[in-house]
Amino acid sequence: MRNSLIAALVIVLVAALCAGFGIWNWVSGSLRKEDWLTGKTAGPATTWLILGSDERDGTTGSDDTPGDRTDTILILTKPKHGPSSLISVPRDSLVQVDDALLKINAVMQIYGRQELVAQIEDITGQKVDHVAKITFGGLTGVVDALGGIELCYDQDVDDELSDLHWKAGCHVVDGHTALAFSRMRYSDPKGDFGRAERQRQVIGAIAKKAVSPSTLMNFGTVHKVGDAVLQAITVDNRTNPKTLLDMLLAFRNASGSSGVTGSLYWSDPNYYVDGVGSCVLLDNPRNLELFAQLADGTHDPGAVGSAAEMG
């Protein structure tokens, strides 16, 4: 009986390893990769730049503004010890490339992918180790593959531009509603800052559901979710399946009660620049100090940034 038990355990172990090897090859061979990273020296933590590419493709609402815009910019940090963090970068943050002033969500379109990464490294003082760009349209497939996610918002909303129709409270929603929840800003008293909070909530809910036992123990669901993610995401050349798993776990931890979430610090959220418009003027010293603590894992869990201070 002892020999039979050992043999059974070996068979299960080999089957698990074969399944894992097959999944690794499937994911690795399907990843779409691009040049993103700069030559900056690695820091004490692992940092992901997460971009939401809001392509107005008719998937939601009547806001059909053309173009591929990095309207969602998130910085995910996983230190060696201490809490993970997820920090939003306002899309109207004022940056400078050479002698030109512009909003950060226009950097990639005008100057390219690596310049956007370089700007994030200047803001944080930390090396960006990995990049993941997710299309908002692809997000609907991920949420639907998961069987829906739970989201909460404490106001009624009837917003035609985003197609979000919401009753105050918490609801399990499909991909269409999750996308509208991520896009809605005109009916939010906080505007873009409120939208950034809801986008962090959506990604946190996806990460939580994706690593739940009910998902991981269902191979069919895992395959559907993986296929949806692979269709929605583009990554840097150094990303592999383990990198994506580490990112997912860091997302979940950052979004939990022991994580750090919030926005960058700014000195003026309505700073006007001729030829550019109303911008968010960042508080560079405070942001460098914030990310030094996040990278070292010494920052206390909770909300950070100027949006959190505004209440």
C-alpha cells in the first residue's frame, strides 16, 4: 500500500509538472512583446508600469473619440519585504520632453514607448522592470471569462457617454459594465481622479477573482481567462509567464487591506499651460520620497497621494 501511495503521488506530481510546462509554453509562445525598457539600473524592488490603452472601438458608450491613448497609467511596486503598492498617474500630469511641455498621456504617441517609461522613471526615481499594456476593449473578455467581478460605488449613475447605469452599492458585473465603470468620469464629482480610483478597483477585483481557488481549480476557466488576457495584453521583451503571475499576485496584495494604493502627489491639479491646457502639476520631491519608501517596503499600508488627502 505504501508503494502504491508513493506511485500515485509521483504520477500526480508528473502530471502537474507536465500541465504546468504545457501552460508555460502556451502563455510564453502567445505573448505579444515590444521594446519598452530603458537602460536604467535596477532598484531594490520590482516595478511594473501598467497602461490602459483606451481605444474607442464601439465597445461601450457614445464617447467615440478616435485614437489609442494611454489614459490609464498605474505603477505597481513589489518590494523584497513590505507591502505592495498600486499608484495612479493622472493622465493630465505635466511632463517635459527636451524643450516641449505636454501631458503624460500624449508622450507615447508623440515620442514612443521608451520615452514614456523614462518619464515614469524620472517621476519615481525607480527602474521600470516590466511593462504591460492592456486594451480596455480586451478587458471585457477577461471579466466575462472570470464569470464577472464584484464592484462597489456609492452613487447612482446614469451616464450615456460611458454607458454606465448604476444603482448605489455593490454588484457582480459583466465585462461590458466593468468597462463602463472604468471609463465613466463626467458623472463622477471627482472627475479623472474618481475614475482612477475605480480603475484600480476593477484591476484589483480581476486579480482577486483570478487567483481565487474557484478559478485556479477549474482548468477550463483558467484556459478561458488566459486566452482573454493574452488577446488583451502587450508586454516588454523580458516578461514571461512567471512575471505575469508575480504581477497578478502583487496586484492582489496591493489592492488588499495590507497594500498601499492611491495617486501621485501634486502641487496644483489645475495648472494651465499655453498650448497644452489644464494640467496636473506634480510635486516631484514628495513623489521621489514616496517611491523610495515603497521600493524599500517601509511605507505603511493605506491610501496615499493628493487625491487621498483631498478625501
